[in-house]
Amino acid sequence: MVTFETVMEIKILHKQGMSSRAIARELGISRNTVKRYLQAKSEPPKYTPR
């Protein structure tokens, strides 16, 4: 599962002009994961412990 901090880092790196492939390589996650969070319209839900 990708953390909220990772999602924010994906968005920041993308705004700086980095490609999805470069972001994925930098963060050690798949390109599809990067694309999924870039295409998301809202922030990911914050999960709380039970």
C-alpha cells in the first residue's frame, strides 16, 4: 500500500516535470501505481487503525 506521503511526493515530482517512469524508478514503485495516483481526482483516503 502506498502511503499518503508517497502520493504527495508523486504529485510534487510530477509538477516539477518528472515523467511517470522516472518517478516510479525514483520511488521504487510501478509505473501503473504512479499513473493511478496522478489520474485520481482527489486525495487518497486516510486509513485509521482499528
